[in-house]
Amino acid sequence: MDYVTTLASPSRLAATHTANMLCWSRVLLLLCVLLLAAATEDSEEQQKEHDEPEHLNDDDDRGAPQDVTVTAVSESALRVSWEPPSEDPDYYSIAVDTEPGVPVYNTSYILEGLESCTEYEVSVASEYGHDEYLAEPVLGKTLDIVPPSPLSCLFDNITSNAMVISWDKPHFKCSIMNYSVSWSWNTLWKEANGSGEVFTTELTANLTDLLPYANVTADVAAATKAGFGLPTTCWNVTLQERGAPQDVTVTAVSESALRVSWDPPSEDPDCYNIAVDTEPAVSVYNTSYILEGLEPCTRLSVSVASEYGNDEHMAPPVMGKTLDSLPPSPLSCLFDNITSNAMVISWDKPHFTCFIMNYSVSWSWNTLWKEANGSGEVFTTELTAKLPDIPPYANVTVDVAAATKAGFGLPTTCWNVTLQEKPGKPIIDVITPYEGSASITWSPPEKINGVILNYDIFTIKGNTKSNQTVKGTVLMMMVEGLEPCKTYSFTVRASTEPGHGPMSDALSTIIYDPPSNVTCSVDEANDNVEMFWESSRPYCPVSNYSINWNGTVLWSNQTLSDSELLPWLNKTERSFQPRDSVPYTYYTMCVSVWGHTNESTCCSEVSPESDAPVLQDLQVHRNSLTVSWIKPVKENGKLDEYRVNWHNTNGSTGQDPVGAPICEDVIKGVQVCENYTVTVQAHTGAEWSSESKLRTAVITNYKSGLNCCNEETRQVELSWSLATSECLVSRYNLYWNTTVIWSQHTSSQNITIAGSETSHVLHDLEPYTKVFSCLNVVDKEDESTCCSITTQEEEASAPKDLKVLSKTQHTASVNWSLPESLNGELKGWHLNLTLDNEVIYEANLSGSSTQYTFNNLQPSTEYNVSIRAYNGAGLGAPAEIIINTVPTPPSHVGMIAGASVGGVLILVVLVAGGIFVFKKIPRKSPSSPGINLELDPSDKDAVLDMYQRQNRSYKEQRYMLKK
């Protein structure tokens, strides 16, 4: 919903202001008119008072103009000014040289249309009727003008590096102060140029420091006090000059070639001769040449000469050096100071004329006793280098290469082997005891450090030690002659060429006799196969026996196997039965002392046949129990039916008949928290068989469902219940994931909850977040139950980045971005515009808007803007900003009106004051003494001419003077 409040119109404010200014202008104009009328009336009254004859001044007040000055205004005008005498004349007369005088009615005058740079004599006289008072003549000179170009220019005395230029003075009345002579040149035989300039009062100048055979362009301009005029341009060419080649350079091209280049002299020679050291010269017809077939890295003297017939001009010799070439390989290499981890290598310098900068010594090594390798490199200016950090008994390959500025040459390769070291300690892997002996197996040392020559095996019993030696390639040994019930310790030591290494860690064992009198039989009580054995030394008890057995089901070709470790230290009876023996199966069972795995004693037996089915599996479900079995070994007739018998700890029993050949049944309606015992019987036409071996299953409790609730913000309450309260489950697995709808942020967690709990609260959730939760009993992940819910919305935080985009006198635009926390579904934006703590404008915008423009604002006014986001929870926090609109520029209408009125007012005051003053000044009567003025009143033309001359304007007087 939009709320709009109309603001004051700026155009109406401006119109009101202009009307007020015009009103005041009319008032001021009216006051000026009244003032002018009053001044006129006063002047008329004063004039009437002075109509009577006045006393006249004496003739002594008349005189010539005072302080006459003549000033140049331009090249064709002079300004004449003076001070008036005590008594103002009728007019002034100005005369130039012998020209007639010009009447002037002011105290200054500009003489125009004069010749430039010309001196004039100016006379000024005061005119009193027929009397004239002449001031002393004053000289004045008009300004100079820029002169024309000199009439012509000529060149003389042209040489290869200079020339003389002369010119005629221009036809010009003004005085020539001096001449500017500027020139530029560029050679016609190479890229070279230059310039120069001189100033002179003569009509000639020397152009110097030129190059031979160069085009020279000169500009000559005359100058007066007004500046330089346009130049006269002319050009010529300096003479060519024989000479030696210029700027000879020698550059290395390769290790066997030099490039010689030069600039030609001003006059091209017939040819050039190039000579290297004392070798004969070679004739060349270009300005460059490549000398080939030279020795590498050799300094040579190169001379170049210009040949003009029999005349030769030679340039100074220039030194050049060919590039270095790659050096050959060092002549040989030798090893010295060889140790188990380093060696020193030396070599001979190759036969080579170039300078050897340094040598690269790179090496690689690989040990000869295990898979290990490495490398290294050093640079040296010596003929020897040390190779460090090499392991013992390692093959070392070394490359030595020499280097010049051109790079490294081919290397010389040589190799050697580091010395061996004593080995590390071996590692005993296993000791296998036997009757009266033991087998020791070991691994070589981690650091062999050479070739193992032999191993020493030490047998320790109490304080007695004996040893045996085997070759270094042997890693196992049998120690004979060991006594039963004795503890023996064994260590191993390796030897290389430098000597014996350290002993291995000791490993101990006890020598036992194997079990004796091993027999197998069938236990009549349960039809299981059983194994019995005896110990030959009862006073030396065995801590553990290892049992291994396997069986073959004779009626199905199925194979069975298993093993067990049996503690037997304090037991008297020595026997073993496999769990749940399968009927009619051939069993083989073996027994040995733990650790004596190679001395097992075995026996075999067949389990008896059975007419009962064999129960295979029980699968527990929430409300049922699935039973599966296989048919009896001895069918003893035609099987037509099975019977599944069960009972639980609550005393309930039941039987399910199942028709053959089906071998599976589902017991329904089982009770939670009860233990069920199950057997199966087979039926032929004669009778029911015996029951199978019983199997037991527990019907565990289970949860009935999971509920989600969101009564408080930022949390979800989960609750569930079990099928019965009579027994608890062990633990629950709780999983949940969250999706913050307004930011699309997702997360997931899982925890384990005690089986006694029936609720859990998920805290610290974000507002408006979808929560999906699942719960299951531990070890029953396939029976999960789930629920989902969305948390409540909350008010959004303040919009971010609120700023003013632009503003004028009457508009302002703002933009912003989404709040950091929307906390719900954004429905839109609410805007407030406040002036002096009063809301003058409100608007609701769609959520897609992030910019708004306020219109109809007042200039130079401070507004407060507030913006809030709103969602399902209402308006959020505000973001605020202050906007100051642009001020209104000053109105030019009022200024113009005020200036106009002020100008009129000043003009009226001046006119009124002039009239008043004029009326106050005493006027001389025509009959006053000292004035020789006779006018016949009947001569209307004379009277009119005098009146007009007195009232001419200054502009009219200057116009008449020009005429």
C-alpha cells in the first residue's frame, strides 16, 4: 500500500520570490522619480535667484592648458591630455604639426589615423572667444609595428661544414632592431640532423657546425620593438668531403665470425678496404662485412679505409673479439679420500684457448645393498670438488663439465664406490618352537651399509650363551638340542667387511612337548564329536592350546572349518567339542601348543546320523519370527510334514504344521521382550522324528513412531514411544539435517541416545528452517521412522548497504541490499520518509526492489529515510540514512531587477545633482568686462552655431576632428 504526501512546489516558490523583487523595484523607481522632480524644482528656484547680474572674474584667471602630455596608444594613435586653466575656456584647439587645429571640449583627445613609429609635434590652446592661449608644443611618437619579411636571401662561401647567408633590408619606415637567423640541417647520406640560431644587426650571418653534404634550410626574420615579423626562407647544400669511414663498429656474430659496419664519409669512395691484424686487406663495396674463419674467443684489430683512386683515408683500428665456444671435456678425473660417506674428485683442465669460467660437478648414487638413490651438484672454479652426503657402499657416477660464456661443454664421466660400514642390527621376525628345537627367522638390518658376510645367532639359557654362524645370504636357522620346559632367548648379529654390527633385540620362547594320546569320539549325550589329549609333562603346564578343525558334510558335500585359542593353564581335563556339530559329518581336529604350530597332533571322527531336521536360522521381526531348516539326514521313509514347536519365557507354547517339502515357517503374533525357543520335527508315515537341536531368539522392543513439534522459535521437540514399557532398548541413533530456506544453507548431524529416553530437543536452529529427523534402534538401521517440520519465522535484521545514489533539489534515489538475516520469506520492503520527526511519505515495495526514488522534495532540506524488510513475522529492524537535498541557486531575475532599479536611481541622482551644481555656478554675462564677444541677436545662425558647439558630445567632437 502506497502513502503519498504532496510537498511544496519549487517553481511556485521561485515565482513568489520574483514577484516580491519586482514589487520592490517598482517602489524604488517611484522614489527616484519623486526625488528627480524635487531636485528640478529646487534648481529652477535657485536659477531665479541668480538671474540678476553677477560679478565677473578678472582676466588673470584665463590661461593656456597645463601639463600637456602625449602618449602613444598604438602604431596609429596618440592620446593627448592636459589640465585646464583656472577659468574654463569656451573650448580647446589641438593642432598636429602644421595641420589646422581641431576644437575639443574635454581635457583629453585621441589623435587617430597617424603613421606608425613617427614623431609628431602636438599643440593645445585654450580658446576664449577671440582670445587664444597656446601651451608649449609637446612631441609624441606612435608605436612600432612588426616589420615585413626581408626582401631576399643569398648564400656565399659554401664549404663542407659552413656557409654564409646574406639578405636585403625590408622596405620599412620603422627602425630595425636586429635579425633572427635560424637554420636546420639533415645529411643526405645518413640519418643525422641538427639546428642552430643567431641574432645579428648586420645583413649577413655565418651558419657553422654543419655536416658535409647536408641540406640546410634557413629562416631570416627582422625585428622591431613590436617583435619579429614573418621570415624569409631559403635553402642550400653543403659541399661533400672525402674522408675515412665513420663510426666503425665490430660485433661478434659467432665463435668464428665478426661483423664490421660503418657509416660512409660525405663523399662516397670507390671502395673500402678491410684488414684484420696484419692480414692483407679485402675490398668491400658495402658499408658492412662479415669476417669468417676466425679463431674463437680471440681479440683482433680491424681496420677500414676509404679508397679514392690512389687516395686512401683510413679510420682508426677497432678491436673485436669472437664469441666463446663450448669447451671440450676435461681430460681426466681421479678420486681420492674415499670414505663411507664422501669422496674427493679432481680433473685436468681441457686444452682450450678460451677462458674457463667454472666447472659443473654433478653426481648420482645408488646403494648396492638396497633400493636407494640420490644426486647432488656443485659449481667451482677449482680443479677439485668434494662429494658429501653419500651412503656407505654406494656406486657414485660423476659428470664434470667446463663452462665458458657460451655455456657448458660435454662432460667427462667417471665412477667409484664408497667404503662399507658396519651394519645395523637385524630384526628377528619369528621363533617357532619344536620338540627339542626352535626355528629362528630374521630380516636383514635396515642399514646394511655393505655386503653382509655372515650372521651370528646367539642362544641364551640363563647364564649360558652359545652361537652359530651362517652365511650372509641365509635368513633362517634351526637350533637343535633344546631342553623341554626351558626358556631360551635368541639374538642375531650381522657382519660386513669393516666388522660386526650391533646385536638384534632378544626374543624368547619356551620349549614344550606336543600333546600326546590325541583321540576323537562321539559324545552320546548330544551326538557331538569330541577330541581328547594328554600332556607328557604335567609339571610343565601349557598356557594355551591352538585348536583347528574342519568337516565335510557327507550328505550335502558342504565343508566346515574353524579355529580357536583355548586357555588351559590350570585345567586338568583336556578336551574340545565343536559347537553345534552337524550330523553325519566327517570331522578332523588338530591340537598343538600355542606357538608350536608346526607340531599339531590330529584325529578324525564321523558324527552320527540323525532323523531330525537341522534347524538353520531364526530371523526376528517386530511381530513375527521366521524359522528355516534342512531335511533330516535319515529320512527313514517318505517325509510328508514338518512340525515347528516353540515356547517362550512367559510360558506360552505353540506348534505350526508345515507340509513337506517346504522348509520354512513364520511364527506370527510373537510378544515383544520375550525369549523364544524353537525346534523342528519331521514326520513320515510311521511316526514323528526326534526334535532338532533347539535355537533361541529374543523379540526386542521397538519404537512406535517419531513426532516433530515446533512450539518455541529456533528449536524442534522430538518425541517417540516403544511398543511396550516392559523392556527397554539399549540405545537409539538419531539423525537430522536442516535447510535454512532463506539462505539455502544445509547441515546434518547424528547422535546416540540412551534407550531410556523418549524425547530430544534440537536447539539453536535458524528461523524458517526445514528440519528432517530419523530415529532407529541401534543395530536396526532398516527400521527407521522419520518426521519433518519447519521452524517459525522471525523479524529480519536491518537491510545492508543503504546509501544515496543521487540527489537533486527535488529528488533523491537510494538503494540497499538484503539483510544479513532474513529469518523468513521476504514479502517486501516498507519505506518511511520523515521531515522534522514527522512521517510525510510511506510506501510498500515488492521484495524484488532494492532501489527507490523520492520525488517532490524541497531544496536544501534534511530528510530521514527508514527502510525495513517484512516477512511472515512482520516488519524487521530498520536501516536509516539522512538525505540533504541540493540548495536552490540564487535567482537572477531579482538581481537583474535590482541592478536595473539601482542603475536608474544612480542616473537620476547624478542628473539632478548636475542640474543643481550647474545652476549654482555663476555664468558670465556677455557684457562683462574682459570678454570680447560680440553677437548680434538678430544673427540667428551665429547664435545657433555657438549653442551647438557648446553642447556637442565628446564623441561628436572626435568625429569632427577626424574629418
